[in-house]
Amino acid sequence: MTTAAPSVSVYLSNRGNSIRQTQGILQEGYAQYLMDKHHDAKNPYGIINMGTSENKLCYDVLGKRLTKPDMPHFDPSLLQYSDWKGHTFLREEVAKFLTHYCCSPNPLKANNVVVMNGCGSLFSCIAAVICDPKDAILIPTPFYGVITEDLQLYSDVKLFHVPLDCEADGKDSRPFHLTEGKLEEGLKRAKQEGLIIRAVILMNPHNPLAEIYTADEMIAFLEFAKRNELHCIVDEVYMLTVFDESVSFNSVLGIDSLPDPQRTHVMWGMSKDFAMAGIRIGTLYTENRDLVEALAQLGAFHGVSGNSQHQVAQLLQDREWISKEFLPENRRRLKAAHSYLTGELQSMGIPYLDRHAALYVWADLRKFLREPSFEEELSLWKGFLRHKVVVSCGQAFCCSTPGWFRIVFADQQHHLQLGQSLRIREALKEIEGSPDSHAIREASDESEKSEKEDSDDSDNAVVVNSTSSPESKSSDQLMEKDCPVPDTGPLDTGDLVLLDCQASKPDSLGSLIGTLRHQIHSSDWLEKNTPELSAGEDPQILDVFKALLQRARK
């Protein structure tokens, strides 16, 4: 499934060829998805995307707000070149918004805000103005892997990894636990290798761990940066995507006195917290005026359209809509989707980090690897793709241990059912049916035994036994061996999820058609369940319904 690297082009420079040939696993998975995108009606057998961190749960809520009369607006100034840091009206609204939601002890200033077309552009530009080519920036692993390209493609700045252990290494520790001491060790190793380290990147809430660092932990990290005269780039793009009321997030901008304000720079954007990745707006807040001026020189290459800036400003100033409508509903839906996915993982005996932020779960699939290698991890990733579902494997995040995967849950439940309950299960069952399945099952049993002993520690990766939660029970039943279909009792639209499972198994298709034929001839089900009526309940199954019904009539 992996595409071959393009050949060297005589029309490009060495750098141009290097850029052309750069494609990480995250980008490759997304490219595969774009070529065969799932659509409920037009392409029901297309790829389900559980790999890209997008929130697809609140488009209806956003649509109502973005189509209100204050959104369409014409002003000649919006059609002209703007301040390359962003229009003043938007930077003012960003400063007010961050002051409120980051609980800043003092009003933040519009002059300290820089707006660009996404946080990727900000990463690239910050690297360019604080580093020289071949310099490096410290980053704990795993981390959102595209940052590598953000820093390297234009600026030729490297990342130096500080690997975090997937196992808890002490009483007060937790899996993938970042500490000030580990940052110090990483910096020492980098210097021993002759690298010049200019900065450290921190993500809070974290991608892909969904970890939320406490205020004390963040202050310790900032003190480390100050002590070593490093810039600290803090990525807070998921700061409002915390969906459990018992969990609190503390922004760096809410700290009363930053250890080194001139070297502390905080990023935030619209992609995650407002489910608007396509609008391409990222913001930076820094008190370093030299940095602001340098970024402004690069802003001409990373500007945002005037109309987009107007719409975002209108949205950010509508505090009542944000706090009373959007955020509560978004959190409610995220919590429900997270509960569904984690329930499915538990029913499959798959450990995961039990966190309540961001749009994904960091899941431990090590027991499904035939051997603990990144080649096997990639093979598993390809297996998911063959079953028409994209997830993201740990090596895309530079995880030091193979077998971890990021699974995005911020999608409609019928897509999660199709992706997780059917296709991911089928891919894993295919592995368990291989000649090496005995060893995999033994590893699974041993893993479950070990994990049950630690299940009372909420900071550790968790797994429960294979008993399903009530809401995941039906999908467990669907995935029994050969997906058996009862041959009595009325069918309903829920059974057509089962038909999708059966349709992927040629050896059981005859049995399925016989069952349908029996249903049709022994009841009035056909009159009450036309394809059109069923499509109104669940458009996803219309094509499957029609094809199988046509065969059953014969």
C-alpha cells in the first residue's frame, strides 16, 4: 500500500527533490484516504478516516453560527493587503479571547499577537527566526510528527528527540511521563553530539498522548528552558478540547509570572477547538517584540484572507455563543464519542491511555505484532488500510516503542461503528487467524493479566476484560465468527451494518441471501422496509440494501 518514492527530477535542485520526496506516514495515510473517501451514499465502501485529527461532530452547530447575518461582510479593506501579522481587529479579538479562556491575570495585548495560515506556518517561521540552519530544537517523543517537516522543509532546522518510556517507571510516574530531568538528560545528549539546541517544544494538551500537564509541571519545564537559555514554544491548540468536567487545563498564559517571558511563545488556532481546520488560522502570543517583528517579515508568505479574518473575529467575540452553546455541546458529543471508542477498545482487550482531552485515544496494539519491530507496526497499519480504515501508527509520531496507534474518535457514531467495530476488528481478526496467531493470543492473555493488576491506577494505560459495555454489546455480537445472521424475526436498519460485514465475506454471501429470501417470503417486512424508507434512517446502508435485496428477490 505504501507508494514508491518519486524518482529524482532533473528539473529540481537537490533541495527541491528532497522536498518533493518528503512524505511521512500521516501524509501518506491521508493521501490514500483522499483517493477513496468514504461517503455514506456515494462511496459506502470507501476509507473511513480515523487517522486525521479533525473534529467532525459539530458541523451543524457551527453551520448555524457561520450563516448568521453578521458573517457575510463587505469592506474594501478586506480586499486589500493587511498588516502581515494579521488585521488589527482580529488580533484584538484574539488577545481578548486568550485573556478570558486562558485565565490570564492581566489583559493580553493585540500587539503581541501574530496570525498566520495555520500553526504549521508558525512552527516553520519561528524556527527560521530563532535558529540557524542545522540548529536543533528539543522535543519529547512521541509528538505530532508533521512538526518535523514544518521545521525542516524551509528552515533546515532539526528536531532532537527526548524519548519517553511507555511503561511507568516509578510510584509517582505514569506511561510516557515527561519530567524536567528527562529534558535535562536530552539536552546533555544533544550537546554531546555537537548540536546547538535553541528551543524546546511542549504540547499541552498533548498530541498524541492527550496528556494534560499541571501548572506545576509546566512551570518546571519553563524553568528548565530559562536555566538553559532556550526558547519554549508551547502548543496549546487543544486547550478547550477537554471534555471531562473533573479535568482542568492550565494555560501558560494564565501563569502570574512567567520564568522567562521573552523566550516563552504560545500557539493556538481554530483547527481543533473550533473544528475549523480548513479555515487555516493559527495564532502566536509572545511578549518578545523582536520575534514579532521578524515573524512579520515572513507573514507575506503565510497570510490569511480578509474575509476569513473577519469571520473568525466575529466568532471569537461572541462569548455567549462560545460558552453557552458551542463548548458545552462540543464537549458533550466528544465525551460520548470517546466513551464509545474506549468501550470498544475495552471489549477487544486493547489497553489505552485513559485521558479526557483532544480528539483521539493513544492505544497499545503491541500484542498484535508478530515481533516488536517498526516493520511489523507498519505491516499492521497497512492491514488496517486494506480493510478501508486509516489510523495513525506510532512511528508517525516518532514513538520509541513499536505498536502504539493514535485512533481519532471525533466523528459520527455510525462512522465509528463502521471503522472501529467492523473494519479494525476484522483487520485484527485476520492477524489472529494467521499462523502466528497462537503467539499473539498468548501475548494478549499475558498482557490482559498484567494490565488487570494495574487497572486501579488511573494514570496507567488501562484495559478491562472482554466483557462489553452495554452500548458496545451489539457491535461485539456482529463480529462473532462468520457474523451469523438469525433467520427468524424482523430485520431492521441495524441489521444492515451486519450485512456490510457479511458482504465482505464471499463464502457467507449465499447464506446471507438465503436468510434475506426467507425473511421476505415469510413476513410483510419488504412492504414496511423499502430502501428509501431505510435510507431516511441511515443513508449509509442504502446501496448495500439495494444490492442485497435485488439478489434476494431472485
